[in-house]
Amino acid sequence: MMDRKPKILCVDDEPMNLDLYAAMLEPRDFEVIRAESGDAALERIKQENIDLVILDIMMPTVDGFEVCRKIKKDPETAHIPVMMITALDDKNSLARGLQAGAGLFMSKPIKGIDLSLRIKFFLGMPI
């Protein structure tokens, strides 16, 4: 059991989506760390003790698949679970996400309780 709020890095190029994640997760005792790009996410991971990454796929410059691959390739961050959340719902995107190292793939729109339960499951927390 953690003695602090789990830190969830939410990565999305749409600030409104980041606000939505914060509104869903902060009342459920998660600390939300925000990044508006893949590059910013990789920097935040180096700066913070991140417990889980929620990652959008469709982002400019560095997409979510590449960010996930970089997280999983680095021995210092490979242990961090990655959840991909996207508007894409085709099987090819699912396969690419899983091949990149994501442990879970969720389609938008999402519900706060679903997201919270999945995060708790990923982190081995009581549900």
C-alpha cells in the first residue's frame, strides 16, 4: 500500500482533456501530473516519481505509440504501467499500443469510475 497519493501522469495535447482527467482522478485521491506533448511527458517522468501514465495516442510531433516505446525501452522507466486512451477504436491501433508496451487500451469517452478502477487494478490497490 502506498503511503502517498499515487502520481498519475496524464498526457494529452488537448488541455480540456487534461482538465477532465484531473476532475475524474483528483477527487478519488490520485495526484495528477500533466503533460501536453510526448516530449513533455518524457521530461516529467524524469522529474517526478510517476506511478502510472495515461497516454493519448494522437498527438503532434511524437505520438503516443512512440512515447510508450520510449518509456518501456528505458530501464529506469520500463516498470511504469502505461494506459493508452484514444478516440481510435480499430484493432490495428490496439495491436500497435500493446506492441509498444501499453498494458491497457481504453476508448474515449471514458467514465471516471472506470478509469479509477482500472488504475487501482494496475497499481495493485484495493478496489
